[in-house]
Amino acid sequence: MKTLTFFLTFFALFVLVGNVSADEPAPQYDYSVDGDGVRLVMLGWGDEEPYASAELREQYEQSGVYNTETDALIYPMQYAYDAVISADGRYLTILEIRSSFGGSVADATVIHFLENGEPFATVTTKELVEKPEELFQTVSHFAWLEDWSFSQTTNLLYVETIPADRYIFDITTGELRAGEVVQPQSDMPVVTIALVVGVVLVVGLFLWRQKNRMAPAIMLLFLSLAGCNLGQTPPPVVEIPSCDFTAIMTDTPDNDLFTGDVPISTENLPTLTETNRIGIGNVNRMTVTPDGKAIALATNNGYRLYSAETLASLGGGAWGETVYDIAFSPNCAWMSYVTDSPTPNIRRVADNAVWEIDLALPIDVGKPYDLEANQYEFEQFRSVTLTNGAIALLTSEDELEYWDIEANKRIFHRNRSYELGQLATTRDGLLFALSDLKELRLYASDTGELQQSIYTPDNVSAIAFSPDGSLVATVLYRNVIVWRVSDGEKVVEVETDGKAMHGAAISADNRTLITANSSRELSFWHVRNGRLDESVRESDSYITQFAVSPDSRTAIALTDQNELQRWDLPNRSLGSTATIGTNYRALAISPDDTTLALINGTTGVDQRESAEHPTTFNINGDITSLAYVPNGQIAVATTTAPITLFAADGTPLRTFGDSDSSGLSLAISPDGTLLAGGTNSDVRVWRVADGSQVWMVDRIEEPMTSVIFSPDGTQLLAGGWEGAIKVYDAADGREQHSLYGHGHEITDLAFSHDGRMVASSSTDETVRLWDSTTWQEIGVLTHPIYSHSITSVAFSADDTLLAIGSYNNVSLWQVSEQSELIELAWAAQAEFDVAFSADGATLVAAGRDGLFHTWAVAP
């Protein structure tokens, strides 16, 4: 009897202290909602008419979601105010009252989202109400819901809470479309917790003094019923900094293009330097800045920042350098980028002050190719990430360096015998991640101590932390796995049939995983169960890199077409795009060395007198070739129209031939009077002055991909798809010679300045040298390492050097020795076009990687 008395006394105290009323009944009626093969059944606590349904109570023993009359999929631990269901019956959402005898708790589920009867997302009271403890409470529930409505057309659920907060949820994803989820907080106010604990201790002590053996059990029972999660600490609220990048932005240098004074030769080759690098080239890494307002790109020509809102350029820095990676500390205090330099570039964002750390690594940068060792002796930093006080760096030799920035002190160093991969940092800067070969390692940012080691089934190509740092996603080749940071356990794994994964991100509420794949899609997955919710494709470009803003409302994608894309994630739609670069397909230098013309993309012609500020005009058709007339006019060949002569401002002047004479290649005679064109079936020569045809060689069996006049203008050479080279009399078109040796398409032809030698390049990976007096082959240039198509050739002014542009690189060769001397540029799939200026003092190379370069002898 004493025990019962104290039990009732304590229960009364609990109700008073916890501001909990005696339970007022929740809705006491029975109902069911039918979906597509799914039925939600809710049975009230009362069994009296008119609330109880005899039919439901006879068929079902308890509330639940059923896929048959007797087999329950789930049994709710609550009674529902009501439920909504999508028009197709696939999605079900329950608006709930939490039933928890002994006191309601603020982290109780009040909205439950289900797909085909399976739960995939929930919302708790404390996510909807800032101070749930101030709501009217009963022993079993909060009175939180004021009103709601549902649109079966849009599948949007509109919810209004008693404090007059309004929310809009998409019941197909559980995603919050409007409103702001309240930051998690403790379930009960501190004063209430203290009072409850005090009451329990007093009652327990009294029972103990009464020698009641049930005292400890009763104390534990009431502590658990009270729902006082005393050990629970809310996750940290990560403040988003406001970043000002003004100090680290510099103007693009506007240098002269033709700065060389001395013709390039074998003797002065050691002093050859790159004088210009124009364009963006490959984007090696993309990231969203800590404040989410800008996009940072590490490119083959410095780093660039773009507005995340408008995609407009904000500027950049490190012009002329290849930047492999760029990172900002989470608090936006530090920035770092890595280049070919043996030390990382660390800058304070506020004032652009350079911060030097002495890594003391045996890094030797830029050694030439060692033919005997068959490899480059080359090491560089290739990846970087920053916490709020330290920097993590990866080298090409798989060394990991982690340094305290301001103290200039190494925190730790790792030297792996296998490949290291990616780096990433949590938004609060407390952890950083490193991917080894099939392993993800998580380190504490203050000490560098290993926190978790997670083994992955494949190599990790990208890492993405959730905004709160509790989850981390690893992007593998054809799947993405989400892991729990606290214990390294797998949360979910998603994969697509044969589609390579290029990026991933986790939404701010940890409910949605977003992936980009090789099918040009963004896919949205449920984190809890890995089900695909939706795949969206709104672009014909491949997404190669992918990042999400801190609020998870915007995604930024980089494509293989040099486009930035801004995605509206709540609406899952492509918002805007911006082209950030172009590719250069061919170039021409004016005879007076004042202007450079480039094929920009496929339909544009850029003319430049200096490094920046080109004048551009566009042409209908795919441009294949261009050449200067000595008076500054430009002849352009396309695949869809006759060869056309343009004034310097882009005004068309005249065409040559008819629609059948669309050109693959063209050339201007040295005196500027004749224009030659190679087409799919013939070679033709016209007079530049009036467009009249001089001669034509018809019925050629192969398309003519390259034509060139001899330096004295008496001969015309034409090379075709099958590898043959024809020599014609430039005056009347009579064939004089046929040169055979290449096995595939001729890509370029070049005469030496003295007219005694011809170089021909081909997709058969060779350059062949021909004696123009005998038309005999005198040499074959092949690289012992490179196995790529040769795309262009050009002789230096003294004919001692041959510049070779290939599918992947630009190099200079010594003609007499037929050997490579130096590699000047490298880029995958660039298909470089090369040319020397008329005075031989400047070498220019342009590639489809989006860069063009100039080199000259240093003064």
C-alpha cells in the first residue's frame, strides 16, 4: 500500500513539474486509408459507437500499415490525427500523435512519410516548433497541429503548427519545400529536467529509507518515462561565414602576344619561356566557397571565382600557372592552392598575405623526361584541403602532410606505398578525410589522430560530408556509399546500371542523397533506404564535377562542355548555365606578326592583337580551317558552305566556288594572290581578288585534309585521308609527284623556309620529312613514349627546329638529329595546333583543351 501511495504521489509530482496534464483523449474514431495495395488502419482507444468501426475491429487487431488483410508492414507507435495519400496510391503521409505513457518527448515523430508502405522519412515535434515544451501537453502527446491541407496534383502537404509556423512538404521525398526546420534542441528545459531529477531523487531516497526494495526500479522507471534524455547533446550549429574575396582577386594580365625579339633556335632554347597563357583549359577541381556565394575553380590557367547566384566571373589569380586544387578553410580565413611549385601557396583571405611553411620535402619539380628510366622525374602537390587552423596536402608521390599554419609546425606525416586519392573537410572544420586505395580515413583536425577507418569496395573518386558532419558519402566508380561518421557503419549504398558516378552530396536534413552520373542525370535517393526517388536530365552535357551550397538549396555542376550549371534543388530543375571557356581548334598568324586568329569553339573566329580583349565574329557552320591574306583579311573554310573571305571586322566579302566546294582545308599563296582549298572530292585554286577559279583537280578518291603552297609559290601540296600526299603545279594543277609513307590521315603539312624540306604529320603517330628536290623520304620522327596522333607541324625561322603539336602535347625537335629536345605543354585530348610567327621569335600553340600559349626567348 505504501508503495502504491508513493507511486501515485510521484506521478502527480511528475505531471506538475513536467507541465503535463492528465491525458485528454486523442481522436477516438476508427478509420482506414487505402493506397496502391497498401492500407493504413487506425483504431481509436475507445470502443463505443459512433467512434468505433465494428468492421475494422473485426478485421484488424491493431493499428498499422498493411499490404494484405492480415500482414502488417509497420505498426505505428502513435495514433494519427489523419493521413494523406498520393493520387497513385504510392505515397502515404501520417500526421501523428506520439503515444508515450509517462510523458511526451519533443523528439517524438509527428509526421511520417511512407512509400509503398515502407517508411523513408520522419519529422519530429522539435523540428517544427521552436519551443515544444511550451505547447499544451498530455501524458501521451503534444497538441502541435493547427491546420493542414494537401494537393494531390502537386503532392505537396501544407502544415500549420499551433505557434503559427507554416511548412510545405513534398510527400514523395519528405523534403521541406518551404519553411525553416527548427534547429534541434534538448527535449525539456533545463529547469524542468532539474526539478524532475530532484523529485525522483527525493522520492527514491524516501523509499530507500523505508527499506522498499522496489525503490531503485521505480526510480529508473520514472526517469525513463519522463523522457529526459540527459545524455543527449544537440549537434553543433555550424555558422556560415560571410567571405570577402576582394583581396585575393587580381586582374588578368594584358600582355603583347608577340613579345620575342630573337628568333627561337637550338642555341637559345634553354632560355625559352612561356610568355602568355590564355583561356581556362582543363578544370582540375571545383568547389563551392564556405559561404556558398561563389564557385572556385582550379584550372590550367590559375584559379577562378564565379558568382554562385549569377554564374558571372568574379576574377581570379595565379595566371599562367596550372592549379591542381584549391581550398578554403571553413571559417574563410585561409585559402590555398597547389601548382607545380614545390611548396603550397597559402594566403590569408582578408589581405592576401602569403603564408609560408617549410615542408622540407625532397621535391624536385620539372625534371626532363628520362629516356633511359622511361619516366618523368617529377613530383608535385596535387590536392589540398584546409581546416580552420591547419592544411592537409597530398603529393604525387603519395605523401600526406598535415601542418599547423600559423605555428608552421608539422602535425603529422604519412608516407604510403600505395595511391592516395581525395581530401575533404567537414563544414565545422573538426574533421578531414583522406581516401587511400579502397579505404577512407577520418582524422581529427586539431591533433591529426585517426578517428575512423572505413573500407570501401572500390577506389574513392570523391568525398562529400553532410552539412552537419554526421554522414560522409564516398563516390566510387558505379556506386555511392553513405557512412555514419561516428562509428563508420554503412548507412546506405546506391548504384546505377552501368552509369559512372561523378559526384555526390547529402542534403542539409540528411534525408536525400544527390548524385551526378555519366547519363547526364542528377538522381535523388532516400538516405534511409536507398530508394531512387527521381532522376532529372535537363542537359546534353556530361556532369564531371558536382558541389552543393551550404543550405542545400543550390547545386553547382561543371560539364564536359566547359559549362557551369546552377540547379534549383527544391524544384529539382536546371536554373541557369554559363559557358566559362572554349576550345581552340586551329590558329593563324598575320604575315606582319600583329594579329592572331583562332577558331573559337566550332563557329567563332577570335582575333587578338594582345593577350586579352579579342574581337570575335561567328559563322554559320563548323569551321575547319582559316588563313590570313597579307592585307589582314581572313579566309575561312567550313563543312557546310563555300570558303569565304572576311574583312577584319567579320564582314563577308566574297565566296569561292559553290556549295560543293565547302572546304576541309585552305591555304593562301605567299604573295596573297591565290587561295587553295581541299574538299571532300577535289582540290581547287581561286584568285583572291575576284574569286574566279584558276584550276580544279576533280574525282579525287579521298578528302583532302591539308593543303600548302611552297615558299616560292610554284607548287601546291595536298594531303588526304588515306595518307597520300600529292604535289601539283600551282599554275595549272598538273600533278607532279605522289608521296606515300603515312598509313592514315594527313593532318598538317609544312615547308621549311628555304623550301628544301617538307614535314608531314599524320594520325599514324609519325612525322615524316621529305626532300623537296627529289621528293624522297629522308626521315621519320616517332616518339619512344608517346603514342598519339600528330596534329600539326611548323619549322622555326632557321629551320633547325620543328614544333610538333600532338593529341596530348607540344614539343620541339631538332631536325638534324630527328630527336625531341623539350616538351612545352601537355593536356589530354588537346589536339594542339602550332605555328611560328613570321620572324620566328614567337611560338604559338592552341588546343581543344581551351588554352593557347606563346613562348619566346627570355631577354
